Amino acid sequence: MVEDFVAAGEALTRLAPRKEPQGEVPPWLDSAIQEYVRNVLPGDAPMLEALRRLQADTYAEAE
């Protein structure tokens, strides 16, 4: 039991099992991702907004 979200995040870093790296992306998945990026992503407004927010967060953390 923890008192707040900060404490919960700290507890999770100690308690959650560590994942092993997944390795390479299989060629069939890479092809599917590239197809999505070329043909679907340009019209996927919610995903484009999510990517913009993630990019903004990444830059904010680097400062």
C-alpha cells in the first residue's frame, strides 16, 4: 500500500518484473508498419496528435 501516485511509481520500479529486450522486428511486421505510415497515418488524426504530444514531451524532458 502506498500513499500517492509518486510512491506507486517508485514501488512499481522495484516490484515489477523486468522485460527482456524483444530483439529484431520481424520483416512482415516492419512491412506492415511501413505500409501504415505511408498510407494510413497521414489521415489518422488521433495518432498524429498523439505523436505530436509524445514528441513535445520528449523535447521537454531533454531541456
